[in-house]
Amino acid sequence: MIGQRIKKLREKKKMSQRELGVRTRIFNQSQISKIENNERYLKADELKIIADALGVAVIELVDRPA
């Protein structure tokens, strides 16, 4: 799922949930946790914001195995 891909990429970049939230400018640590645990779903524009914060293309979040 997308949440697992986000978590894997975030950890690969040695980034905390809090740091990712700060980089997005719209999410906090709690929201990032819910996204990674697939408890909160993302709109397309939110997915783009997270991809940008991680320095990856959106396709890497939606089209690759976790």
C-alpha cells in the first residue's frame, strides 16, 4: 500500500515522521503516522506534496512494490 511505500522511503532517507510532516508544511507527525498505517487516505494533491517532501516522483509511491 502507499503508506508502506512512504514509510520505507522516509526511513531510507533517515527522516522522522515529524521531519516529513514539517517538510510537507501541511501534515504533522500524527497524520504521517496514520498515512503510513493506512488509517488515513491521501488526495492526489496531498500525495504530490509528500512525494516532493521525500524527493521522489509520485509514481514511486503508487507503482512500486513496498
